[in-house]
Amino acid sequence: MNIKLGVVMDPIENINPKKDSTLAMLLAAQTRGWSLYYMLPESLCFSDGIVKATSTELRVFDNDEEWFEFGSTKDQAISELDAIIMRKDPPFDMDFIYSTYLLEEAARNGTVVLNDPRSIRDCNEKLFTLQFTECCPPLIVTTSKKRIKEFFEEHKDIILKPLDGMGGASIFRVKHNDPNINVIIENLTGFGRRQIMAQRFIPEISSGDKRILMINGNPIPFGLSRIPAVGETRGNLAAGGQGVVQELSDREKWICSKVGPVLEEKGLVFVGLDVIGDYLTEINVTSPTCIREIDRFSGLNIGDDFMECILTKIKSA
């Protein structure tokens, strides 16, 4: 079965091929004999009553020096493709949102789009966790300095973070008697104009912030614990964390069992949960990573598992 798979992503020449999960997906698709079509978000458009894109035929290679090759480029209707994976990284700005509207229109007309564009738009990666409070640490979401300071006085050691960041950017740990708390709150909230999240600090971060990948609501049996560098609070690999592949604990499997059915219902087919200790901290729905690290040390082929899921979706469409 000759599948035409489109990918909407950031410029492929700028990725890190050794670690990039989108590349792992594309390699798996190509191994199956599928044809690949590469699109930048800005190439999407609506014209003549249909969603179109400027797409480029693509070949990929498992090579850190030369990982892609372009073929011919043409304007085509999205409906000519069997499926599209949306893998644009944040920032989650208005241009990102407009892309989801166009992809949602394509999906409405029969194209398989993963993840579901409406759910990508609706499920903020921090706020989505509020649907699973039994899995989360104590937290609040607010613009109010007063509420944040009351939360701080209760817990003494907290994490403050924006709702639209990635890679550990602008995440602050505030301990008891920290003289910088006012300026941190003022900067993150824009003097009370922006909502932010405060969470009780989880000491188990020293053992890692575990990324758990989910395909169609089911967890991959190994996760990547991202252990903070010395002197760091954040485990994100982008912030210098070290990745260690580990099997999922019973608690982590329980968290997955709570979140998984909702992911499946919302069409969030490829998702990354972030778990610290016993607690769910984020649900990554835009372009979750860590396929290559987990594959390398577990012997799995997560990209191929995802392609099998896509094939099932195409056949049932």
C-alpha cells in the first residue's frame, strides 16, 4: 500500500538529527516504502474552496551529517495525501493556531491529521493537566501576586512557570525567604496581566523528570528520565539534563491509565507525559520528543509503532 505521508514541521535543515523525533518518524515511514512530503507551516493555504500546501518530496537518512534530500516541489491539495503529521515546535503563537485551523478544515474533508488540530489548539500543555488533578502535585494557576505568595507561604518551596514555554525556559524555583520572589512573579505575570502556574516543588526531580511517550492512549513501556545537571532544578535536555532510559513504575502506569482514554477520545495520538516522582506535571501534545533516546537504549522502534497506528487510522477513515 503506497501511503503518501505529509509532515508539517520547522525547517528540517535546522534539526538535530541525532535526537530529533520527527526524523525518527520519517525514517520509519520511509522504511515502509511510504512517500514523504515536507511542508512548512507558512506554506499552508486555503484556495479554490480547499486546503492546499506547497510540498516538497523528501528522502531522509539516518546520518548525522546528511539527513535529508529534497525532490520536486509543487502546490497540491492536502486531500492528495493519505495522512499528515503536525510536528511544528512551539512557540504556540497565533500563526501556530492559524495552522491548526487550516489543518482542521483538511481533516473535516477527510484527511487524517495527527495530532487532531482542534485538540492541539485546545489542550495547553500545562493547563491540560488540570483535568487530572488526582495525578498532579498541589498547584494554582493565577495572575495574582497575592494568591501566589499565599501558595508560597503554604508550601515554602515552589516552581513558577509560564503557560506557553518549552524546554525549561523561564521556569523558576523559589525557596523559603527568597528575596527575588516579587520580581519573579512580576516578570512572569507581566505585573498581573498573564496567567502562570505555581506548583509545589517535587524533590524527586533529583532522580529525573521522566518523559513517557503515549501512542493512541497507550504508554511505551520505557521512559526517559531527564536528570538535572549539577546545580540545576530543570531536567529538560535543552537545559543540560542527562537522559536515562527506565521502565515505567506502577505509579507511572497508573497515571497513564488515567490520561490515556482522554487522549484517545481527543485524537491526541502521539503525546509525551512529563512525570516527576509520583506526579504528572505536563502533557505535551504539539511535538513531543525523546523517541531516539528511548529507542537507542531499549531496542524499541517507536517511530514504526506510530506508523502502524497511522496506517490503522487511514484504513478506518
